[in-house]
Amino acid sequence: MRLLLMGAPGSGKGTQATAISKRYGIPAISTGNMFRAAVASGTALGHQVSELLAAGLLVPDVVTDQVVAERLVEPDAVDGWLLDGYPRTLGQVSALQACMAHHGVALDGVLAIIVPTEELLKRLLLRADIEDRADDTAETITRRLAVYHEQTEPVIEQYAASGFVVRVDGVGSVAEVATRIATVLDPLTESAV
């Protein structure tokens, strides 16, 4: 199963990606986590993206596309994957389509976790307090949400026009949202057997 998990910052993508990964035995691949790990490790990639992340800006498509393409051919991703937060721009959609075509694989679906903006702000500010993340200040949260609405919502709409998107209500407990997602994904795995 090859899936995209979309949603605004604070929608619960990371939490749900972990649950989906465990339930269906596919790696959850988060560009945000890869970039934060690179920054923490002090790698060349980390130095390249650290200021962008701290400012709440997106990493340039060419860098993100390369990181994702390299990750999707690792052994644990051969039989499927879940991309958490990628593609975020229409340019990244084209790069992902080209990568999948090159490897002869197709996308099985796109899940969009929908959460009202007021709830997103509340969640992100709480996460900032709990996790002390440098990219979760009030200013960067506002900027990241604006970038999401401007650049990523059109990605969801493009996939929706092709009939790939299932919108999932992201308000409620983690377990409630996970149940909604499983209701959508379980039939996909049953039809693949």
C-alpha cells in the first residue's frame, strides 16, 4: 500500500502516521522528521535546512524531492510506504509522480486529515510548550499555516480532482481519528489480498 497523509501542521499527521505504519506494516516517512534529524545530527543537509525550518518556511522542492526519492527505494519501502506531509507543493506532486513511474508503482490513496484552524492553533501552541520545538513559536506557527493554505491545499485539491482523496475528520481523540482512518484503509488492504 502506497499512501499520502496530508493535513495542516497540528492536524495529527505524525501521530496517525505512526499508527498507520504499525497497523499496515509500512514505513511512515516524514520529511519533517528527516529534516529535523539532519539538523540535530549536524549533517550537510541539516545545515542547509536549519534556518528555513526555524523560520517556518518550506525546504526547496529540489532538496525535498531528492531526499524523498532516495528514501522510497530503501529496502523497507519496496512493498509500500506512507508519506507524511509530502508532497506539499504542486511541483513536488510532479516529482513524486515521476519517481513512482520510474519504479513502476502507483499511489493507492490520499488521506487528508481535516481540523479547523482554531483547533490547529491551540494544538500547535500546546505542542510548543510540551516539546520545546524551535519551529513551533507563535510567529512560525502562523507562517506555517499560511504556507500550508497557499501551497499545500492546492495539492489536496489536485488529488481530489482525480478521486484520490478521502477526507477524515481530525477532531477527537487519537483513537477516534485512528478508527476513522482504519475504516477507510482496511478495505484497501482486504481488496489487495
